[in-house]
Amino acid sequence: MLKPTTHKTAQLVSQLGAWGVGTDNVLLVDLEFDADLSLAVRNIPKVDNCTISELSAVDLVGFDRIIVSASALKGLEVMYQ
């Protein structure tokens, strides 16, 4: 699960930078999100998060970068087998 240690937006921006994706048009996909990540994401324009049950084709083409957790990827494989 994608889980920051705090709800601070600056930490999420730093983590996205460390992953080499920055904060321009990024979608985070996971099985579920905790309140800290949701709070951090809502303060960053052009960054959004969704669960695999909310994910749509529009999301996939609407973002330049998509970060999917390992658990979400396994969940998607099960959903679309």
C-alpha cells in the first residue's frame, strides 16, 4: 500500500520527486488509501488517487504518469483474468 508517514503535502511531493515522477499529471492507484495520503494528495494540483475499483479507462489516458502499488497490480490481475 502507498502509505506516507504523515499527511504533509511536502513529504508526498518529495517522495514523488524521489520516484522521478514529479507532481505534474500523476495518478496514484492502490487497493485503498489512508486518510494521510488523501489529505496530502488533495493539496497538489494535477495529482490524484483512486482505488482499483474506481479506476477507469478515462483515468488511464488522462494522466501522464500512473503509479500502481504491487498489491493493486495483483488486484487488477485478479479482476481482469
